[in-house]
Amino acid sequence: MRRLGSVPTAILLVAFAIAAGDNLDRASAARAIDSLEIASGPAPAHYAVIGDVVQDFPALAKLVDTVEVDLGTPAAHAHLLEGWSFDETQPDGSTVVWGLGGRSSIWFHTSRAAALLITFRVMPFTRPGFPQQEIAVSLNGEPIGKRVLAAQHRTYMMTLPEGHLRLGRNLLEFEYAYSGAPAEIGEAPLGEAAYAALWHWIRFHGAITAPAPTVDTAQAMLTIPAGAGAEYYLDAPAASELVIAGLHLRGSTALALEVEPDGGSPHAVRLVADRESLRMPLGEAGIKKISMTALRIGDSPDENARVEIAAPAVVAPPAPVPPPVPRPDRPARRPNVILYVIDTLRADHLGAYGYERPTSPHIDAFAREAVVFSRAQAQASWTRPAVASIFTGLNVRSHGIVELETGLATDASTLAERLRDAGYRTAGFSLNRQVDSAMGFAQGFDAYEVFDTTTEVVQPAAAWLRANAGAAPLFLFAHAIEPHHPYEAKQEYRDLLAPGIDPQVGSKENVGILEPLGFKSEISRQRTRFGQPVVNSERGGPQRDDLVALYDAEVRAADAQFQRFVEVLRDAGLYDESIVILVADHGEELYDHGRLTHGMTLYAEQLRVPLLIKFPRGWNAGRRFDGAAAQIDILPTVLDFAGLPPGEAIDGRSLLDEIAAPSPRPIPVFSLIHWFGGHAESVVYGRYKLIHNLRRNALARPAFEVFDQQADPVEQHNLWRDRPVLTRFLRALLRRDAARPTALEAVQAELPDGMREHLRALGYID
């Protein structure tokens, strides 16, 4: 093994680079040689493949040199990171996008080693009494210049200096002197957003036009044309290595190979000759980016110039075999399964999850007899897709329920169907018509009813339990509606947690008024002048404290109803020998991120749900499980404890083994919304979470929001700019999930009139 940082090797590679052509000049070649170690020959035979780049090709970031970001068109969307509005079309047919807030940013790719000239066409939003709009430009976090904007549409020029450019992906940011709402200067039709400048396009002159990388799976060959690149992200264990079976440089090209650890400095090498094989250690364990960029040598175009990389993979010594985990003793008779869903219940508003107000004394008592999953995630932030994930063990992308008119596919294999096939009697009772039988949710149930919200779900559930106790193992699904808005708990619960607060604050009519007001309040926080907010930057919305108190009163009402349900189970002699599951479908925003209710974002207040599972005979009672858990894990966990196979492919996993011995490596948990103004996907991996916002809106949220849930459980400090490798690794997990074939195709269903009225009462439709 030889070290590239040694003097003889460095001199040799610089000589190769200079001889190869002007695009690899002396300075850039010297910068590229760092402390990577490379060697020839295959990896040790006992090493295991932990990342096959060819097989993972759908998850790779496949990059070509950016020639133009034509703003206002779909082609530009992938480049926009932060501070951009919806696409618009001007009267002359040109497409534009408003820059919003204090800063707008894009990413671009380059395979050139020299400085780049850019031009951009833009017009400022002007404010009476303010100076001319000014844009400060930075490249990869380093300031490179400013431009004062004329009042008309103009084209501006700037050089991106070589010293700040990076081969591959770069971050270009435009910081505005000020931004404001058109309504403030009498142009209300433009809306409430914090406008700064109107952008037409950004062009990169001298960029190399190239096709995207391709893969030949039969030959295990990754091909990267000159001017293109690929990024591979993984969480590498200790002693892992990148191995390449062969490297072939076709035409006038070279390969820039770079490894960048999360939070660390990149290490790179230029490869300018064919190699029979290559091994490169990846350093300490952790999240890493491996980037491969094909460089054009010389200035003359060569359409056939490309790099062919044979069988690229990451290998590591095999992980030690964990000791066997003790399994629960299964009873001779399969346990009853009781699934109790509380609608719209935030985990952080329960005492069992650390809440200080006395909202949940009975649920807290139940938690002492159950396993508490402290970091359970919902798969969506509205009811129908979340309950579909509970029923099927499938992520939202797999079961396909994303719109109000989509229902559960008839070929879905639900928990009720699986248990009924195993001899269970099954029944479901719900107070939320989102899971109406018309939407496919009655599959597998012997009895299934949805009631209006004036009924307590305990009543029909209790009657069915008493009628069927002892006849066969039972599966019961009970779905309570509290604390879903409107927040109108009975007086006894308001006296406890919302004394003196006008109950009309939580009425359907007032919630309908306050929801958009909170949205406007959040928008106003983005208005800036010379980097400083021009409005109060405190978070919150109208009557927030009163609304939270009324919500807590609803939680206390839900807690009392759950206690009555537990008493029914005890009285029927079913409690001790049953699996009793308490879970929420989703939470409630309560202005934590600008909205009041739910279904439009994927922040923690909506996705972190309570999940408590009481197993028969006190198995692991009182245990707190801090590992990854999700709604999709309920089905396989129940089937596993009951001694039943999981059946066809599902996305969830049984939690039984991990309750006793949590996995040492993080397991990704995915969520998705694509309706009702919310279009986003998210992944939680260990302590980190990424929200990928799929559509821009007036809140100007960045394309990527990364949170350290351990240090920032309320998700207020976005890390995407400071942790680019972590961000792109999490994005690769989402790409990998999206590339998997979907299991079902959701059905299109008409909403029955009664269901439409019910959803209107709950605020889902007008």
C-alpha cells in the first residue's frame, strides 16, 4: 500500500496531470493530491460487500455540468435549494421565479478546474425609502462579490474564482439587502410573501455539455462521460474500503476520485491511467460521500471521452454475529390483538413522553405495563395514509394513498385479513370517516362501522368484545377522534387544563380563521433589511397559548376514554392475555412551524406519535425502547408474537428482537405527504432527520431541512448548509426508497355524501 501524500508519488501525479492537458493545471493537480491511500489487488476474501455502486445506481446522484438554471421551468427545480417562490410566466412568455426572504441559493456541478464566468438576469423588488437592492454573492460559503441592481430587468456578470470552486457539486448563494411584502406598498395581489428579486436565469459559460452517467448491470460497469460525475453516499463501518475491479480511461479523460466524511475535509486523487484494480480505505466509520468526476483533458471536445469503472463497491470486514436474543414464550392459544388508535395525538403532550401538564394519568399508568417506543414515527401527517400503513405494514409510497380521493387497494393484505385467516374474529369501529369502508378499510373485518363524532368508540367496541369474548382469539380496531380539532372538550376537562378560556377559541369556525393567520405570521418573519428581520421574529400564532390549553383538555378527555376501554378489557377477562397497542395516527402542529392543525408538513410535532405495546403476561413491561420504530412495524410485530409469518413483502419489521437487543446500526424510517398543500418526504436515520420539500410555497422553506433530533427535538435549527454530506446521504436514502417497486396501486374512490359532510366538519374540505 502506498501513500499519495509522499513526495515521490505527488511529483509523479502532478507530472502526469500537466502532461495530460491544460484543463488539469499545476495548481489544481497539486491541490487534488491529499492523504488518500490506494493499492492494487482485490479486497480480502472474507470481506463483505456493504455497498454495490452498480446495484445502487438508482440511488446515485448522477450529475452533469450545469449549463443553465432556467428559472420558472421544471428543469430548474432540482437546482433550487432555498428562498424561491412558485414558477411564474411573464406576459411576454418568459418564465421567472421570485427570490424570497433574505437569501436564495442553488447548487451547480462543474468538472472544470478553471474559473467559471456566470451571467444572471434579474430585476429587484423595490421599496419606497429603501436604497437600491443589492445582492451579495458567495460560493461554497466564501464571499466573491456584490452587485447593485438597477430597477429594470438587467443581465449581470460575475466570475466564480478557481480558488473557491470545487470539482463536482458547488453551492451558490445570493443574499439580499432587503425583502418585503408587495401588500405593504399597495400591490396586494402578489400576496404576503417576502419578495426580494425576480429571476429569469443563471448561466455558466464554458461548462462542458455531457450525457449523464450510465450503468451496465450485466457487465457491472459504471460509465461516466467526460464532464459528468456521480456521487455515492453510505454509512460506512470501520475498516471499509472502496474497491474497483478495473479502471479504463477512454479518450482524453481522467478520473477525479474524492472521499468526504460528514463534517470533515475531502480527500481526493486524480487518476490519469488505466488500472487493473484499485483499493482505497475510507477511514473512520461514519457517513461519507464518494464522488467520481470524469475530467476532460485538453480543450478540444471528444464526444467519446469517458471513464469506465468496473464493479465499484464498498467492502468491510464482516460484522460480528450478535448473541441470540431471548424470544417471548408464546401461549398455547394465540393472543387477542387490541389496536387502539387515538387521532391527532402528539407524543410530547403525554406524561409518559415527558410532558409536564397532567394530560394523561391513565395512559401513563398503561405505559408502566407496556413497552414505550420513545421515537416512533408516523408514516404520514393525516389519517388515511397513516392508518393504511398501520393496517398493511407498508410505507405511503408502497400503498399509494396520497390524495383525498384515493383508497386502499383491494389486493392489500391487511392485518385484519391475516389474523382472520389464522382463525381470529375481527371487528373495527372508528369515529373518523377518513377510514370509511368506502375507502377500502373494512377489508378483513367481520364487523366494521364508522360513527359520527358524537359517539364514544368505547361503546360499540365494548358490546362486540362482550359478545365475542372466549369464542376465538379476537382482533379489535378502535379509533377515537379526540383530540382532533375542533378543540371542544367537556367542561370537566377544560376546568382541569383550560380554566377560564373561552371554548369558542377552539371551535371549528375559529380554527378555520386562525389557521391562515398563523401561516401569514410565519411568512412575515422572513421580511428582512440588511440581514435583520423587520418584524417580530418570535414564533407563534394568534391565541396559541389558549389553543394549546384547549388541545390539552382534549388529550385529557381521550385519556379518560382510553381508561374506560381498558376497564372493559379487564372486566371481560381479556386484558392480561392480549396484545394491547396504543398508537396515534399523527400529531398536531399548534403553530410550531407556522400552521395550526395537520396534514401539510412533516415536522416532529406531526410525525412523532405515541406507540405503546402491552404484551401478554407482562413481557418487557415498563421497558423504554429508544431505537427506530414506526407505524409499519406494528403488523410484523403482532404477527411475530402470534407465531404467524409476515407473508408477502412488507416495509416494516418485527420489533421483538430489538426490544431485547436494539440494532447497533440506525434503520431509516420514511414518511410522505402529497396532498392538501403539503408535498414533502422525510427520513429519520439515527438522531438525524431530513425533510425534502417537494414543492415551493410562500413560506420559502428550503428544499432540504436537516435536524439533529437529539439536540433539537422541536426541529428549529436547519443543518443542511453546515452538513452537506449528511444532507445528501439522507437524500440518497429517499432516492433508494423511491426506486423500490410499489407494492399496491391505490384505488380512485368517490367520497359518499355522508363522508363528505363528516370531512367538512373536521376541516378537511370546504
